[in-house]
Amino acid sequence: VIRGRIRRLLPPLWAFSAVVLPLMFIGGWKLSEDPDHSGTWGLLELVNYVIPIGAPPYPWEVGFPSDLLESTWADQAVGPLWYLRAYLWFVLASPLLLWAFRRVPWATLLAPLALTAVVGTGLVTIPGELGNAVTDFAVYGSCWVLGFAHHEGVLAKVPRYLAVSGSFLVMSFALWWASGHLGPEGWDLNDIPLAQAAWSFGFVVILLQYSPSWQELPGRLARWDKLVTLSNNRAVTIYLWHNLLIMATVPIIDLAYRLPFMQSDRAVAALDSTDTLWMFFLVWPLIGLAILAFGWIEDLAAGRGARVEEIDRAIVG
């Protein structure tokens, strides 16, 4: 299981790194002159673009060929790789977590929440990327262990009314805590670790209580089966590329301002007021192109074999 998960995770990351790293260097990033990542340690950090055991280095601002993207594109593209780091550590820690869960299930299930209350509230501060890694592991740890509880049948032993009502209490606590600890983005739970952990835990418990075991989608939902299967089989590819592709919609929208019928103040104002909507619609065909370009790597890594015709049918039909 561990080998299969790592094999599915790493090759798509290598393809992403093979594109993004050269673009950052072409854009003017000089690792030797970066005050945050210079020297031998900075070179060692580049290993995280191959094996994400830590946070990969990147410049906060960097140029882009033809200045198509804003200068913070590297932060938007590479910043989300924290998820791959967390995922890899969860996979590697799973044998130990499963061993502990089978011996002390409830303590193992709730321990990450307790750890979040310590490292995610400022009670204990761990500096640097190590602190970020520990906090991420704690915030989502209980959700990961909930998978064990679901698979081992422990969660099924809890009466549904008790699990759901308890979850609502935990989620209510999350909102209460967040209300008194708003971050720079307000109610963004990503900035409030304890609220994020509690809300996620309660929400996942409810999902697992009502999650059906479908081999295929029933009834009218069956028409979406191929698209859902496609998305699930290319989940790593979609995650890696989606942020960069969202940014890529901006220069595409900018081209619309050059169209002859867009030269009036009214037309410009209409486009200005709906640019977020256009970004939403434009990113999907871009994601489709990314799946066509890189999804086959995830297929081969997962041992499925490349299935370009299936991709075409799912996207077009």
C-alpha cells in the first residue's frame, strides 16, 4: 500500500517540478542569491521537488516569460505543495498509526486534536517549516485516523444519532473558536488551526456516517460516472496544476479587452465585474488540457496504463 501510494504521488510531482523549476530560473530566480534559501542548505531543499519530505523553496516574486503572470505566481503554484508533504508523511506514518489505533483506538483518534490544541494555538510554538509540518500533521491527523476507524468498523459501533450530534457540537466549537481568533483573511479556517481541525473532524465523521458504498453511481448520476472516475484517477495531477491554471486565466481574460466590441466603457465595466466568473469557467478547459498533457503519467505510476481515449470521451462526451 505504501509503495503504491508513493508511486502514484511522486511521478506527477516530478513532471510538475520539471516544468515549474526551469520557469522560476528563467524568470530570474537565483538560488545562490536568495537570502532565505542560499548555500548548501538551499541546494538540499531542492530535493523536496523530487521527494516532498519538507517544503520546497521558491521565490516570493519572480518574473515570467513575456510577463504573462503576476510576480507572485511561484508562491501560488508551489505553495500548495505543503499538501503533498503532509500526504507523504501520513502515508509513511500509517503503519505506526494503525498499530496504535488497534491498541488504543480512541486515544489515537483524538490525539491529533489534542496536539493541535497545543501547537496550533500558540501555547507551544515550533519555529520554521518544522512547525508548519507538525501543525499540518496535527490538524488533519484525526481525519486520517477516522479512515482507520471507518475501515475497522469502530465508527459503525457508535450510534448514528450520537455521532452526528457530537459532530455538530465539535463543529460548533470550531466556529466559536474561530470567531475569537480570526486571521488576516477573516473566517479563513486555514489560518486558525484548532478551528480547522475541529471543523474537519466533525464534518468527516458525518460524511463517513452517511457515505454509501457505490461500485458505480446510481440512477441519473450514472451519466457522470466516467467524469468522476477520470477526476479521481487524476486527482494528484489536478491538484498540482489547478492553482497555476487559475492564474493562467487572467492573461486569457485580458485578451478579451482587445476585442473590437469591448472598447466601450460599458463593456469594460461588465467584464471587470464578472472576471471571477470567467476565471471559474475558463479554468476547467485548462485543467482538461493539463490532464491530457500530464494525466498519463499518473496512470502509468498507478499501474493503470495510459488511457488517452478514455480521457477524450470523458472530457468531450
